[in-house]
Amino acid sequence: MRVAVVGASGYAGGELLRLIGGHPGLELATVTADSSAGKTVGDVHASLAGNAALGERLFEPHSDVKEAGADLVFLALPAGQSAPVAAGLAGDVAIVDLGPDFRLADPADWVRHYGGDHPGRWATGLPELPGARSHIRNATRVAAPGCYATAAIVALAPLVTAGLAAPDDVVVVAASGTSGAGRSLRADLLGSEVMGSVSAYQAGGAHRHTPEIEQALAEAAGRPARVSFTPLLAPMPRGILATCTARLVSQRTGTAALRDALAAAYAAEPFVTVLPDGRWPGTGAVAGSNAVHVQAAADHRTGRATVVAAIDNLGKGAAGQAIQNANIMLGLPETAGLTSIGVSP
């Protein structure tokens, strides 16, 4: 299957190229990056320079994707840039959008967090959600959720679906590596600013992934969800560790019941691992993979469920998830080109 990557000069785009390069069923049709058009992939992504098939390819302008003859197009673009590109592609070309343009159903949420006209909503590209695979398989347009949203949703959806945790009283505190902020030059992302420091940002409901988490949990529970989300910037290049708590519906619910709900939801999932009792997730264990590690405990003193999830923000949080969706859409084995094994240390 021939695929194109639009916006391939960023971190998520580079990770997509790496995964496509090792994928047994995908052939790269074209790579685009307006700001880097004319440069080679190896010039922009040094890690790909040793692969001649990838490293020596030239970045084309975004407009060239229309003539690429691709079966599927990955859009790895900033907010507001995917919708115009998608509108210019033929309706029979499958698209997986890694950006936020088509994630939200509520126009008010879009305006509040992004501004401008609401582009609409596509099928949600999180295969581990109940019923999601059939929607993804039958869709030509799929929107992969954001990295923070993926970690929080995988952690909490089984508990709210089972009626064990209340979706209207959720707190998420999640730390991300600096690659989650993109590749643009910013003073607050300089090594001397980040090394040795963990800092909060966009707290108080301001972060754009908040409505995504609320939307997914509300749909899983069948009633409204409210999430207090605080993101943290951690001094590491990649990874997310999300600590999620929600009010227990019954004070009789114990840790075993929470773990059983997670285990039942993810028993057949190739990329989600419910860790053994007492072992907690860490970002190093999932680095470079499409894996999610989760663990849960009931805190009876506060009456809350605690679930911790670890992902690679460029893997399951972006490029890996996009490949997983593409595999489903194209009728390929879902795990093709992906691994659940991290590269730690």
C-alpha cells in the first residue's frame, strides 16, 4: 500500500517515516514539508540518514500530495492545517490525521481551545475503545487522539464504562517529554531551561486535550464527564506518565476490582499491558514502542481510584497509533510494523 506523509519534518512525522521504513506492507509515496521543501529527509532527521531509501528522499511541498497516488495519507500538521489539505484530497483516499482538527464533536470546545471555524469530527482513532475498530475499519477519515488524551482515556475508560469510577470527578496530572511540544524554536524548550526542571503549563482547564478526554469518557460512561487536567513538562525527549484519579462510585470497590476491569477490557489488546499487582508504569519501559502500561489502585481514605498509564508520546501518542489505525483501515495486520517492546534503558 502506498502512503504519503504530509508534515514529515516534525518529530511525529519523523517517527512516522521511521515506522514506515520498517513496515512490511507500506511503501512511501511522497513526503512533504513546506518549510523544508527541497531538503533531504536525512538532512532534517539525522536518525534516518543511514537508510538510503528514506534519507535521500527530498521533501516536497504539501501541494504535491494530490499527485502522489497514495492509498492513504498521514497528516502530521499543526492545528488548523489538516482541514485545508484534507479538503483537497479525493474522497476515496484514506486519511489518518495526527493533528487536532477533526477530534472534537462540540463546536464550542473547538472555538474555546483552537478558535476559527469548527472543521467537524472524524472517526476516533483509538482502537482500544469499545466498538472503535469497526468504525475505523469502515472509515476513510480517522482522527487519532492527542498524546495526553490517549494515556488518560486508556487509563480511565474501562472504569467509567464498568460504573466503578465517576466520570464527572476526574483529575489527571501528566508529565510529557519535550518532543510533545513540537520542533519549533522556543526559549522555554532550550536544554538549559528544561534540564533539571519539571514545570507545569496550561493548567486550569486550558490545555487542548482536556475536551478530548472529557468527550471520550462521557461517551464511554453514557453521561457527562468533567476533567481537571494539569500537564507537566519533564526533562526527557519522549514519553508520557499520566496519573489519573476519579471518585469511586462505591466505597466497597477495591484494587482487585479496578485491576479486573482493566484486565477484562484489555485482555485481547496487543499493545496494552496491565502490569502485575504492585508494579507501576514508567516511561522508559515503553520508549520507542506502541505500548501502553497501566496499573490501578483503590484509595479508600480519599474514596478515589488511581490509575497510572505510561506511553511513548511519539509512539502510541502519535505515529505508532497512526500506523495502527492505517493497518486497520487498509486491511493489514493491526500489529504490522509496530512493537509493544520498549528500548529501555
